[in-house]
Amino acid sequence: MEFGLHLPASSPTVRADDLVRFAEKAEGLGFYCITVADHVIVPKNISVPYPYTVDGKYPGAGYHLETLMTMGFLAGATKRIRFVTSVMIAPYRNPVITAKMLATLDVLSSGRVIIGLGVGWMKEEFENLQAPPYHERGRVTDEYIQAFRELWTKENPCFQGKYCSFSDIVFLPKPVQKPGIPIWIGGHSKQALRRVGQLGDGWHPIGGVPTIPLEPEDVKHDLAILRGYALAAGRNPTEIRVALKGSLFDREKQITPGKRRRFLGSNDEIASDIRDYRDAGVDTLIFDVRRPSATETLERMEWLANEVIAKV
């Protein structure tokens, strides 16, 4: 089983050297990857409920470093650890330019890029970015994935779709990773599972939050659906990775009377949770270790590696 960490980059108090220290420490402790969130702007009035909080309110302050620029900066400060967009909202960016940026980063980082890809949920962000229509975002995402693969793998790429078209072009360099950069599909819906089965290299859901606990038995259930889609598409479901993003909750804030939430409790309890998800089919587990200060975050990272993961 591999383990990853979510980059603590959504606060104006975080400095560039804090992020470098975080990446270097994660690499030194043997973590597989670092995930980087994606928002370009945050509207002041959001009409669609946020999926991961009980009250539906988006918890962020609106501070977001651009995802691909951040990954490029930190790739230059590291040598082994991989960087994952988690998740990049596919319709926000021109697919040809995005494919070029990702291929370039894969070349310069010696093949350390993974794309976590999602359809998005923040309707007003779509509108302000003049992205394709919000209600068509699933079809847009499917098409962009196919365009990425065409550009990354074909000597003479050609694609004709509703949202993207190109032909008679040279697209170089190709990614270092063959046949292309891995694409992990985010989401929990049947549409997301269908997208994974038909088009994805991995499934990248969120679990352990109040609105979407995604218990190990839920993972098994969803994987059975995913496998059906993969087989129907003529693909081998065993080649599809399962990378779950789970939080580490602050004990004093997240205790629910009578029930322990996953990844909360003693070192042994959290290690047992990890084993349960591993047995359910998860092969990559990503945690959020953010704390109020950079020093506390690094301490929590070290605790996770040495006191919890070491027990698995």
C-alpha cells in the first residue's frame, strides 16, 4: 500500500519555503505522492451546496495557489515523490494547452505527474471562467480525457469532438510515462464510476467525511460497479488503481458521541482503519495533516509515518 499527503497550500500564511519543507519532508519519510487542490477563483455567492460539509457551506477562504504552477515549483525541489492534481476540474482549462503543460511537467519531473480529474461542482466558478456549460461538464470531461490521450500517445494526433477539435499538428514532447500520464477520476456517483471504468487509470474518491463516510464496505460495493463498467468497455479492472483521500480529524473537534469516525482515535485504531481499507481494495491512501502552523504540520506528518503507518 502507498501513502500520500495533501499539500497545505490554501492559506495566505503559508510561505514558499514552508511548502518546500513539506515536500522535502514527505519525500524523506517515504510518502508516495502529494496532492494539490484546484480552484482558480472562488465566487462570493455560491448557489450549489458543498458536497463534503454537513451545512453545505464551502469552508475555504478563497486563497488558492494555481495547481499546475505549484506542482512545477515543488517538483523542482524534489527528486522522487509524485504530484497529483486533486482534483483538477477538467472543464476549466483549454484541453490542448492543459495537455501540453502536463506533458511538459512530466518530462521535467522525470515522470512524476498524476492527474486527479473531476467534473467540478461550483457553478459560479464555471460561469466566471467562461468554461463550457455547467450542466454539460460530465460530457466535457469525458471528451477532454480522450483528447489528452490522443495528444500524448499518437504521432499524428487528430480529434473531432463537440468541445475540442484538432488535426494536422505536431505535439511534442510526449510525457515520459507510457502510454501517458495516469488519470485518476474523482467522485462517488455512478457517473464517476462509469468514467473510471471506461476511461480512468484510477479511482480517487474522498472518504471519512461526515457527508460521505465511504466505509470499507461501501468501497467494495462501488468497486463491483466500477468493475462492471470496465469489463463492458473491454478493460481489465485489476489495472485500475484505487486512491482514497481520507482526512485526519482533530480529536477535540470531531468526536461524535457513541461512534468513532474513521482515522480518528489511537495510533492502533487508525492503523486498523488503514488495514480495513486496504482489504477493501484501496491501494493508495492520502491524508490531510494540516495544522495551524507549518511546524505542527511537519510534526503531524512525522507522527503519521512513524507511529501509525509503521504499524500497518
